[in-house]
Amino acid sequence: MRYSTLAALAAATLLCLPVATATAVDLEPYLKRDSFTDIKLSPGGEYYAATVPMEDRTAVAIISRATNKIEGSFVPPRNNHASSFDWVNNERVLIGLAEKFGSLDEPRPTGELYAMNANGGRGELLVGYRVESQGPGTRIQPKKVEPVAAFLIDSVPQQDRSVLIAVWPFSEDPFTRVDKMDVASGRRQTVARSPVRRADFVSDLQGEVRFAHGAGSDNVNKLYYREAKGSTWKLINDEAVTGRVESAQGFSEDGKLAYLRVEQPNGPDAIVSWDPLTDARVEVLRDPVVDPNQLIFRPGTRIPVGALFLGDKPRTRFFNEQSADARLYRSLEAAFGGDAVFITSSTRDGRHVLVETWSGRNPGDFYIFDTVEKKADHLISRSDWVDPEKNAKVQAFAFKARDGMPLHGYLTTPAGATGRTPMVVMPHGGPFSVFDDGSYDRESQLLAAAGYSVLQLNFRGSGNFGRSHEAAGAKQWGAAMQDDVTDATRWAIENGHADASRICIYGASYGAYAALMGAAREPGLYKCAAGYVGVYDLPLMHTTGDIQQRGSGETYLKEWIGDPKTLGAVSPVNLAGSIKVPVFLAAGGEDQRAPEQHTKRMEAALKKAGVPVESLYYPTEGHGFYTDPHRREYYSKLLAFLSRSLGGQTAAAAAQP
């Protein structure tokens, strides 16, 4: 076992977990929260900052490299999460907050920025709706707090106390602006205003704001550029004219070229260089299958040099494959034996870099690599109780759907399994923009430990495969998106992976919808279906829940899900009579994304149709369960339910602490 002091902060939130018997699945390794989520090295190298997941919030801990002890921490209120954090200088960290009501809920940034010193001192909310300070940086009038949200753009070179933040007034369709903020006092000074609504911004290597990208209520994307501070904004891409969405990513080392991410009419997104003098665009990176996932920056700088792609396996590619940046990554990849490698942060001088490695069997290990001495030291593991060698194997697969669309996914196979196995088909939530990437997945590993192969498909509508792949899912709930899941299930049978007589379908949120629709549309294919915090009555989404309450929520519902007048025909709640297999449902009473009413209606419809149905409700849970006893009971019931149809293992009984 590898031990870290980060676990100390998280441990306070965990219950005493029991020791399981060898004849059933021990839930502990799959319920226990990671010691941390993200970790970054300070500019001077004296500290690490890390986000620490707790039961219903995410904290930040600052650890001294010299002593390996926690020097300072920030713990937000219930349902609040430190969703981002950045070192502004050697001693101060800026934290962005978000809210989520349930473990599967999408974090919603609150626009609050909190700063604290490495030792935990001088912690203060600098900007946001809960600011209580009387400081001039938070106000537009002496006795009135300015109602805005703010998000970090970047630090300001040579000014350790200053950052650039995007400021969003609280209105439905705001014109945003850029303020320079002092991270000690919170004082702000406006340095740029946007020419387009709802804009985000990109600055150059000197800290001057050069790009603004946004869209108004029409959702048409526009990208603007200006040559220097105070210059007039120039429209360089209008989606309505070009059919493309372009967003700025950064500048070349000499500042002569900008790098843009460009959506293509077909296929994945590309990274292109753009010359402001000639308007020439040159493609510098594009994968044949998947979108760029993260940019790679030269250590110690904000200069983009490449990108990470998450396809059949994670891979890195560079603008110049002969560069020192590429050679550094290739040496690290060789050293870590094929696991994915990504540099998450570095010291300002670039000598020490923080390297993350991971795979489908490994949640993640972190190392400090000295680029001069060429030496790597293990720092911490995200889940030090997990033994990757004992986990199930995850392999990529690809095939063509019935209409010829190429589809990709991942198959998790129980350790030691050969030939056909019982299978759980597990469509992801979202459904749009979200995708499975083949990295370590606790639910898949839990189900594999119970004896099941797990099939995860990136059906049309999923992210990561380009604009056309995602757009192909628009208004295809219960139609082509569902056909993709069916086709993947049949692919698994035809290729010898699944026992056709022992397949269940299970998912959460949209995945729960797909599970119940799969059981309704393919009554002979699945032996059971399970839905967790799902949506089952699509017209209800237009009147209940938080989606339609957002600024463009109703537009999203109509353009991506469909007209409520037609959605009843593809709502599982109206198709209960077509379901011929047992069903398990679970929901939370505080769920704002998929209100409990969906599950209540689905359960009632199934009972009326004479379908065997089990249910589990927690009035105090949201979109995904937070509380450890609730999570344990949920997964115990899920494994028991699957076992009755597929014959896999159940959960070990919880011993008394």
C-alpha cells in the first residue's frame, strides 16, 4: 500500500468499512473515494495543491513537499465543490467553485473565486454572489455588491498578484468583460469588453487579451480578434457564414501565430495555426477518429505544443514531432510501459514536472520528474488501495451501426474470463458531449468483479468524435441512438463476447432512459433492466427539472430532444406494457436534473402492466447518491438484482464496525 497525507482530509468523511468474505464482492474498493481528484505543483516547487473529494463537497488541501504534511485547506459548504484551482504565485491559490446536487450531477459553476495562502491563511471569497467583504474590488457602488460571476482566464506575466478574470453580469444574455484582479485585495480594474454576448477570452503570452469567443441567444458562435490592447475587435469567424465553430487556444512562442480549435463538417476537430497578418489557416494536428482532449503546454510556459487524444488508447501528438517537448513525452511513455502519460503542471523554471499515468485498470499514479537529472519519484496514487494487476482488462472495440456509421466503445472483461460471459450493457449518461474514454471506471470494475463483462458504447450524440457524430444524435432519443446500443449488444453476441441468454442493460440518467427503452424495444435481447436517477417521461422534461430553467434550456430541449408533443411515443413510461423482464429503479428525492417524479411514474406504469419491479428511494439524495450507507445499499441491491437474472456474485454482507 502507498500512503499519502492527502488521505487524512478525506478519511474524516469515510465510515469504518467492513471486511468482506471471499465468497462475494467486497464493495469497499469501489465505494471508497479517491484520495484526491487533481493535483498541481506550485510555481516554486515547494507545495502541491490538490482537490479532495468528500461525501457531498470537494475540498482543497495544500501539502508541503518538504514535510509531506497538509499546510492549509479549504472546505466549502454542502453541495459545493472546488471545481478548479490554480497557483497564482508561489504562495497563493485561486479556487473556482461549483455546485452539484448528487454525485452524478453536472457541476454548475457559481462564478465564485476564493483565494488562500499555502499555509491556509488569508482565505477570502474575492468575487461572487456570496461576497461579504466591503473591499472596493467587489463593488460598483459604495453600498452595493456588483451581481456578477467570474472565471479565471490567466495569470499576468511579471505580476504575481494579478490575474485576468472573465466577468459575467447576472442577466440572461450578458455581454461579458475582462477585469484584472489583485488576488490579495480583490481589487478589480476592467481591461477589455466583449463584442459578443456570453464570451470567454484568451490572452497572449504578455497578458494582453486578444480573443473573444461567444454566442447570443441564437446560439451562433462568433470568434473575434484584436491586434493589441485597446484595438478594435475584428470578427474572424462567424458560424452562420462558415459553418464552423472556432475557438482560440493560445499563441506560438514568437507570438506570430495563434492556435485555434476548429470543428469540421465531418470527422473530429482539428488544431490549426492562424496567421493574423495573412489570415492563413494551416492544420497542425488532427486525429482520424477523435477530438483533441487536452492541450499540451511546454513546461513552465503557456505555449501550446501538442495535444492528448483519447481514442482506442490515449496518445499524445505534437506540432513538431522532433521537438524537445515530443522527446520528453516519448521518453516518459517508454518509461511507464504503455500507460497513458500527461504532464499536469510544472515549476515555473520547467525543471520539475508533475506526471500523471493511468490506464483502464489503474485510476492514476503521480510522479515528480526532474527533467535535468532524468529521474522520476513516485508521489502519490489516486486510489492507493487499488491493485491494477488484479483489475479487469479494458479493451477498445469498433464496428459499424446498421446505417453504416462508425461507432467505438470499450469492453471490460472479468479477470481470468474466457469465451462468452454474462454481460451488462451500460450506456453512458448525458447523452450529448459526454463519452466513455476507456479510463478506470469504478462501476465497470465492480460489475466485472461480480463476473460480468461490461459493454460501453459511444453511440451517436456522444462527444469526442467530432461535431457531425454528436449532431447525429439530435432528436434521436429512442430512435437511432437506441439502435446503436442494440447493434453493439448484437455485435458482442456475434463476436463471441456475450452469452446471449444472460445480458442485462443498466444505466444512469440518460443511460437509465436507454436501459428502459432497450427493454421495451428489444424484449428478447435483455433479461433485465436497471435505471438509476433516470428520465422516463420525456414531455415532463419540458416542465419539470432544472434544464428548462436555464437561459437556453428550452432551446436545447427542443433542438436536441424534441417537441414535447411527439416525445410521448419514445417515453418508457408509456411503453411499460412492452417490457417483459424484471426492472430495478432507484432515485433521489432532491434530484433536480431527473426529478424523482420520473421514477415514480415509471414504477407505477410497470406495476400496472404486471412487470416485476423493485425500487429504492432516498428523499435526501440528488442526481446520484452521496451518502456512504446509501451507496452501499444501492450497489448491494443492484448486484442482487443482476444476480437473479444473470447468475453473478452478490455483495458481501456489511460487518458491524
